[in-house]
Amino acid sequence: MWGDGLKKRFWSPKVKAIVIIAVVLAVLTMVAAAVSSGTPFGENLVGTLLSPFRAGVAAIDRQAERYYNYLFSYESLQAENAELQKKVLSMEEDVRTAETYQRENERLRTLLKLTEEHDDYVLVSAYITSWNSSEYKSAFTIGKGRNSGLTEGMCAVTENGQVVGLVTEVGANWATVTTIMDASLEISASISSSGYTGVVQGTFLPDNTNVLRMNYLTTDAVVKNSDQVVTTGSTLYPRGLLLGYITNVSLDETGVAKYATLEPSCDLGKLEQIFIITQYASE
């Protein structure tokens, strides 16, 4: 075999002689070192032979110690990091809670002004729990219901007296509020600066965008952009609640009446707390 031939050439008599001479020289060197040190020959010889092994064991021991210290430090740092993360999450939650309370206090302070102006209002506060709007619907659910005195047909407003919508469905501890942007609501309204009246209703355009529109304005109605539009008062909506601001005026599809598009008075997408008017003095 080729491997056998290579092995024979490698272990040639010349190579063997060189190896034997090297071993003899190594032994003679260790003997000379042992004799010159003055220690017993056997002890010195064993020490000399074992010295490289001792050095290797010491190096392995040092490496193992470093590795152990690394692992211990790593586990300790992991535990400290986990504890710090818990503290950070707790602090962030405290900050969010404080911010929520601050916003609620600001809303309640503003609401106080509304109740001072309308001392006949009885209000129930509620937080929005979910939105259930779709392509042709605008509504959300609140966490108050029949147990809090709510019934269908009650008006929902912001702390500033801006109309949000109408309670249209009620459960024991929840209710659905259909917003003013929904086409199913029709609200009698007037332009506060001139007194012209019409009906405000949410309208879905062909491109599926949703706008607030005031219909049935007379053709001679003088309407200006930014005019306020408010409720005229009814069995559902108290008088004088703000609906929106006029942004444009045009003739309607029939050509015999005007309509105006409105910017809603409140940003529905930013609402988190609303107030339901459960009682008020109708005029």
C-alpha cells in the first residue's frame, strides 16, 4: 500500500537515529539540571519532567476560573438587567397613569364651566373602549350602560359642549354611540351668526371619504366660511351645542337649495373620554 511505503520511508534508519539521539540529549539535559541544583536526583528529575504538565494544569485552572467568573458575572448582569427592566416598565406605567389623570382633570375642569353655564345638565362620564366603525358607519362603544342610567337617544358631548353623537344601543355596562359623521343621524342645526337653519348629517362621498354636511339651506342664505353651526334644540339634543365650522357652500343636486360642508367641532379620532347628557331642561 502507498501508506505503508510512506511510513517505511518516514521511519528510515536515519530518522530513527536522529530521534534516539534527541531523546538521549533531553534526558542528559534534565540529569545535568538536577545535579547542578543540589536537590536529590530523583526528585529533581520528576520535578523537571512534571514541570510542563504543572504549567499546563495551572493555565487551565486560571482559564476555568476566568470562565466561571464570566458566567457568574453574566448571570448577575442578566438578573440586574431584568430587575431594571421591571422598574422601567413600572415607571413608564406610572407616567402613563399620571398623564391619563392629568388629561382627565383638565377635561373635568373644562366640564365644570359647561355645567356652570348649563346647570340643568346631568352628565355621566364614560371612556371609549373600542371603535366599531366601518366603511359606511361611524360608531364606538363606551364602558357605561343601563346600570349607569343610560338609555337610547341620549346625546354624547365633549367637556367643551361639542356634539359627539347619540347613544343608539345600550347594554348593562356598555353602550354604542353613533357619531355625528354617521349618515343615520340627522340633527336640526342653525348657523349661529345668522340663524339660517338646516339639517346636519354625515355623508359618504363616492370615493368613500366621510364629510359632515348641512343640508336644506335656502338659496338666499348668506353663509361664510368658519361660521359656527350649533344645535337648534330638540328632544334628543339640547340647544346651542357646537357641531362644526363651515368650510364650503354650494348648491345641492336639485339646484333649489344650498348645502354647506362642515369641519366637525371635535377630532373624533382623538377622543378617549366623553360625557352623556342624561337629563336637561328642554325649551
